[in-house]
Amino acid sequence: MPATPTFAETAAEAWPPISGWGARARSAARAARIRLEALKQRRQTEPFVRCLYAHAVFPDTVPTFRAFLKAAKQEGEFVDTPTLRAIIADGRPSDGRFFHLSFDDGFASVYEAGGPVMEDERVPYIMFVATDLIDADPDTLAAYFAHMPAYQARVRTLDWDQAKAAATGIGEIGCHTRTHARLSKIGHDPARLTDEIAGAKAIIEGHIGQRCDSFAWPYGTASDIDEHGRAAIADAGFTSNFSAVRGAVRPGVTDVMDIPRHQLEFHWPLHELMVWARGFREA
């Protein structure tokens, strides 16, 4: 009988420790820069619209996650994706302070450990899922994580019951393709693009019983998508598309089909999370 696959159930199990003198030196320098920025920053009072995203909320990071949400709520209001789209489309400078929170890849910990916290704090969120990873068999997950060197162990993904439950609460389910495909690599294959984008949208809608309007392209940099991928996303009927490129969201200027986001992860220190939430390197 094959062995039952093991999964990371804590942040320490999921992400590898920093090793090697070069990596440790770079990490120390980065930490020093962020600590200096944290000392310089002040609580925000000027209007802003800022999109934040992460991947997981493991049980060992729940205290930091809750503390972050409470701290961020002192500086701005968390809004859902339809509200974000309306703010962008309004075209007038925002007179409020708004955060939008999303999670990529559809890891179960977001719903299991993070979901109750977000329900308690009344923070709306969206999970961008790669549909072939939901309810996936061990071989599929093993193949996926073999190409994701940022992780030292496999991480459990949602099942469809959890995805539907999230969507019926204060969560949303967005699309992250079927297989976590790099769209710039398949732009020459219209059938594959359609399957990865429109096909994934149909799968999500079939399982959760709601429209899926939002997309985030895997890997998230400008080089990971091309004009063919962008056209396929629009043709599939998505009304918002998110990158992983840091930047400011500016009503009337930001393209709703190319929304920037700031990455943060909740095993990072709280002061570091707040540095990114306040728009460090946003310009």
C-alpha cells in the first residue's frame, strides 16, 4: 500500500530556512532596510487604495495574522472585489483609505485557519484557485510542488466543499487557471489558453454556483503574461485581473485588467507586514 502523502501544516514546515552565507547576508540586509522603513513610517492618514496578497495562513501564523488585520483596520477599510472595481472605475481620487486582500493558489489553510479570523474581523477576501489543484490526487500535487522551489514541502489545497463554503461567507473564489500555467509560455496555443482560462472559470462556477469574475495570472510578473493571455482573460468574461507587481492603485488610472498587488506572508514579523501595507516601494 502506498504511503499517505505528508503535507506542511505549519509555516516552518512549508518554507525552507535561509541557508548559505550569501542568502543570510541578503536576508539580513533586507531586514535592516525594512526595519529602518518601519521606524520612518507613520500611521497613514492620506487616502489610498492598496491591494495585498499572500498564499497561506498556517495555524502558527494566526496570532500575527489577527494582529495584522487589527492594525491594518486602524489605517484603512478592507473592501471586496466588486467594491474595488467600483472605486477604480469611479475615476475620481479616492477620499478614503482602502485595502483589498487576496490569496493565491487555493491553500486549505487560508480557509481553515484564516477564514475564522477574517469572519471575526469582518475582512472580505478572495482566493484565486487553480482548479486542477482542488481535490487533487497526490501525484498531481507532487508534480505541482516539484516546480515550486519556494516550498520545502507540499501544502494542502482546498476541496470544493471548502471553496463553496468560503464563497457563501465573506470570501470570494477567483480564477488562477486550471494547472497554474505560465500564460506567456502557452500564448501560441489558443486551445490551451481557452482551457486554462475559460475552462477554469466554468469549473469554478459549476462547483460554487456563483459567477467568477476575477482572475490573477500565475507567477504574476509582467513577463508571465502576454497579449494572447490578456485577450483570453477578457474574452472569457473576467472583469478584473490581478498581477503580483507592486504598485499603487489609482482610481481612473489603474487598468482594472492589470491591478497591482503587494505580496506579504504571515510568517513575516508584524512590523514588516505593516511596512508593505503602507505602500513601501509602491512608486
